[in-house]
Amino acid sequence: MVIAAIVVVVLLIGGVALALLSGGGAETAGPPEASTNVDLKPGPLQVFWPGLGPTAVAPEATDQLMAAVGKYVDEGVVPTLRGKKLDTAALGEAFDEAAVARLSDATSIDRDALFDEGVPKAVGKLTISSPEIAMTALNDGEGKTVLVTANIALVAKGTNAKGTNAKGKFTITHLGDLVAAPDASGTWKISGWTITVERKGAGFPAASTPDDPTATTTPTTPAETP
């Protein structure tokens, strides 16, 4: 007598149940599990002030600006890379009211520079990192911090889902400055920016080089808002 044993193991991953069968059938590999790693670190701080006033910076300013940059990435960059529509209402923790109003315009060049709507959907592992984020503070004559600028070079690396172009690796860089000021409640939020985006790899035109005059230029979008 031959007894065949079938073992069924059910795993719950990201709300999806996957059944793995052994002893009588071939295993079918599912799509790669989506994972996102964001690595942001504060860098050096430089202070400018008129005259010979104090050089201290409001302690909450730099911490809240780093928190705002993190929210910008979590609520804007990551979802759009994953193929979701930008939820401008969720940006309120990172941007002030005037900035959110500007970003609510779906045709705005600012949205294309700050986020990644409409790009081939990232699948599997996604990493977003930046060199240490250097900050510059501006104090008034009484030593009060009125503006803080964060210099960012956000680099997103991952794999695009197969679409009109072959599936493959990509690198997207958002480079420039984010300017923050305290809102009506005193919370520091992003109020302006000077950002350029560069997208390279699968799903994007190749950058032109002197050795390849037929290649197209990688699209870059500058956006500047005071």
C-alpha cells in the first residue's frame, strides 16, 4: 500500500493567501513581494543671519523639516512609484496649505518634478536613499529662524513592471532644494522648492551620448517655486 501525503501551508502575505502544495504538484512562483526601504539622514547645518545677531537655530525647525521630507517621500514619492494616483490631501503633513493647493493641479510641472505619476509601476524591492541632507537656516536680526532649506538628492532604485517597455531596472533622482517655513500653528512645513528630476533605465528613453547621436535625451523636469 502506498500512502501519498499532501501538505498544504497557507501563508498570508500583504493580505493575499498563498497556498504551497508539496507531494504531488509543481510549485508556482507568485509575483515578487513588494518591500520599500527609505534611508534619509540629516547632514550639516549652516546658519545665515543679518549683522552680528545670534546664530542659534530653533531646535524644532530642523527636526520638523526632516520629518516633512520623510512624509513627502512616504505620502508622495513611494505611492506614485507604486502606480497609485497622488493623494494631495495626504501631503498636508509635509507641505503647507499654499503648497498643497499648487500641487492639487494635476497638470502642474511641480507635480512631475516632485513625484512620479504615470511612470511604469515599480514591483518588488524599492529603495529610496539620499546622501546626508545638508540644511541652511536663515535667521532674522533678532535671531529668530525664518527659513530652513534642505538640499536633497533622492535616488529611487527598483524594477518596473512589464508594460510597453521590457521589464527591468530603473533609477529616478529628485535633485534640488526644499524650502520650509513655520505655518500658522508654528509647525515647519515645505513651502517652496527648486527640483529637477531625472529618470533612467527600463521604461524611459535612453540618454544621448556623443557616441550615440541617435539616442533620445532622458526627460528632466525642473520645477521652481519660491
